[in-house]
Amino acid sequence: MKLNIQNIFTSELPSDSNLENSRRQVENAVFSYVKPKKTKKPEVLHISPEMANKLGISNDELKSEFFKNIVTGNEIYPNTTPYAMCYGGHQFGNWAGQLGDGRAINLFEIEHQNKNWKVQLKGAGETPYSRTADGLAVLRSSVREYLCAEAMFHLNVPTTRSLSLSLSGDEVLRDVLYDGNPAYEKGAIVSRISPSFLRFGNFEIFTARKDIKNLKKLVNYTIKHHFAHLGKPSKENYIHFFKEVSERTLKMIIDWQRVGFVHGVMNTDNMSILGLTIDYGPYGWLEGFDFGWTPNTTDRQHKRYRYGNQPNIGLWNLYQLANTLYPIIEEVEPLNTILEQYKIDFEKQSLQMMKSKLGLIISDEDDLKLIQDLEENLQLVETDMTIFFRKLSNFSDEKTGFKLIKDAFYDVENISDDIKNKWNAWFKKYTDRLAIERISSKERKEKMDLINPKYVLRNYMSQMAIDEADKGNYTLINELFQLLKKPYAEQPENEKWFAKRPEWARNKVGCSMLSCSS
């Protein structure tokens, strides 16, 4: 397996002078060298052929012992130096100090077809940043991360990618419910891919430590390699850099809202500087449309990271990044202008996104009211978001509207006449609004079906694949992987997955709420 290996990150940025893999505070460094842990009996369960192709790895090479050993940490690619990154972060609104890659190890970077990719293992052992944890991951969380990153890519949501999912052959102790009853689970490793794994927290740690010299080095590196179109690093371009990070962050979150994705743990150490979805932990897909829903058990009380609050948290996190960059910009006004623009852009882009979900193209002064009325209706009773919007593309007239979407209701039998009347009133407004559009219903359906997915990775689907994988059956992982490659296509042969969450999954662990335990 001959890869075009680069070492730009490790050669241009300051490394930790201490080469011991001991848990500690790491100062004056962007990363620490560290080797993955060798595992007992590694086994590759699934590979993303598209991602392998982007890295220049052939199908034959994917089947090799060498590939298996590389993506499970049992062998180090020649002339490479694996490392873990140092970063801090605000967790649930509070500064948490040094965090870092506690169970992620970056293997190397590959240059292929004029693109640079970082290859990282998640769950391959401890690092100086592991704190009290073991640096390992379990099959349960690894299946979820592996499938979701690729699913998000095919949904056209900015994201890191997955290359492979493997079993380590080791048993890992985890307390899934944080209730004092830990149990052994199958250890697993995901190979994650991204142009960069840099987070807001990588920059925050230096400002928090008043290490402005290294902050500047890291910002200069980031502009040079990931925002090169801005030109050479300068005070003016630091401002432009922040502006673009802000814009990318908003675009990503608008896409999350569009498909009903809830990240679950939007701490600043989980925010990509490239505006990519990163760290698939206790995420979830909105099933019943509910602005107040969060999938994270740790967030159950305050619901900081609930669906409806994700755009606000994006802004809050950008405020922290603005504070971080201030020492090298030394001007408040341009940073404030960018943060104010985020609010304006959110209102505009959110309205535009919802209009596209409804098949509305031209502007009308009543569009905002139409959308607000719809969002109120969607919360009158438990209504499946994905099914509702997908069915709506077949809308023809107000008389058949309610019948068209009734499959989206979780308890259709007990819907009152009052609720039916509210829906019928909305369908009347929607009919009138569609009358001023200039496209045919066929064209409208085509446009709506490219915005509203038919298939998303619902938590119960992941859990079914996990339950099967625990028994040694990995076919469902592949079935879902293939299904989610074409989330906007009809796929009549896969109609069984275009369904509401089954009742057995309502309160089942892994299907509704999830912890950060993985």
C-alpha cells in the first residue's frame, strides 16, 4: 500500500518536547507524539470504498493484512509519526481547561488528487490527554460514528468522513447509563478522515494560557493551509479568517436544522474550524418535531444543546473564538460586526431553508407567518419530521392535505377535530401560497425531494445494527451504509426504513437518549 504521505502538520507546528505517553498538562505545543495501542485480535468489519478511493487506496489494498494493521493501530506506516492534539474547550458553557485528543490518534496525512487528508483513529488507546479514561472506544459508539459521518456526507451536510470500522478484539469496561453498573463491551476503532481535525479549542487553549506566540503560529498555519484564498496571514486576514469560520459554522448548523440532526454536545472542543460536523457522540435525529429535544442524557435537565438552540450555541461558541483571536487582532469592532452578521444571516438563511423545504421559490411577505404556523402545528401532537416533509412534496390540494401527511403522526387515532381543523386551515394557506409560484407541481416535488431526505439514520436503526453486531452479524451495518448513500432517492426496495420510530424504541437505551459513554 503506497500512499503519498505528507507531514506538513507535524513539521510546521510546535510539538510536545516530552515524549512520554503520560497523562499531564502539555504546554507550548500543538500536539504530542504518541503510538496507538496494539490490539489482541483486530478485524475490519466495514470500509467506505468512496473514502478509500479519495485517499488513493485500491480495492486489493483494502483487503490486505497491512491495511488492517494500519487502521487498527497494530502497525505504523513507514516514516510516519502518529500524534494527539492539545486543545481546551468550553463544556456546557464552562471553561474546562486542557482537554485534547483523549482517544483519538492522528496517524498521518495523505495528499491525493490535490487534496490533503488527515487520517485518524478513534479508540486506539490512551494519550497524554486521556485524563482518567482509557482512550478506547466500544462497538456501540463506533457503529454510530462510522455510519453517521458517511450518512451526513450523502445528505450534503459538511462533515468529517469515515474510512473503516474495526473490532479491536479487546473487551472495554463502560458504564453506559452512568448508574454505577459498568459492563464489558466489544472494543472497536473507527478510522476518521478530514482535511483537518482542528477545533475552536485548539486555539482557545493558547489564549487561556496567554501563549500568544503559539496562538499566532497555529492561526498562521491554518490560514496558509486551509484558508489560503485569504492571502498571507495579517491582522486584516485574521478578521477575514474569523468571518469565514463564522459563515461556515452557520451553514453547517442550518443544514443540521434542515435534516433534523441534533449534535447533542456542541462544546467548543467539538466545533471544527472548517465548519464540519465532528465528534458523533450522543447525537440524534429529530423524530417527533420538537425544538426542545436533546438526545444527550447529560443535557436532559438544562437542554442547552436542544434542537432549537443549536444556532444560538453556534453563535455562543463563535463569541468564545472571537475572545480567543482578540489578542492577535486587538480590535473589538470588526469581531462584533461579524457576530452581529451571524444573527442577520441566520434569520435569512433559516427562512430560505424552510422555504426550500416547502417548495417555495419566489418571495412573499407572508412566508414567515406561514412557516411559524406550520411549526406550531407540527408540535400540536407528535409528528415525524422526516416523513412529514417528504410526504408534503406530493401535496396537490387542501382537501387531501391531512390524509397525505397522516402517516407522520405517531398517534393518528387520537387526533382531535380541533387539531384537524388547524391543519386544514394551514393547508388552505399553503394552497393559496403555492398558487403564486411559477413552477409546476412536478418541478416543485423534484426540488423538495432534493432538500427533504427520505432516509436518515434514526437512532433505532443504529441500535438494531449494534444489537446484531454484538451477536457477530454485521450485515445490517452494510445494509444501512448502502441505504444512506442515497438518502434523497425513493429506493422502493427499502421502503421499510421510511417509517416512524417503532414504539419499542421510544424509551430504549440507545434509541432515544444517549450518554457520552463510549
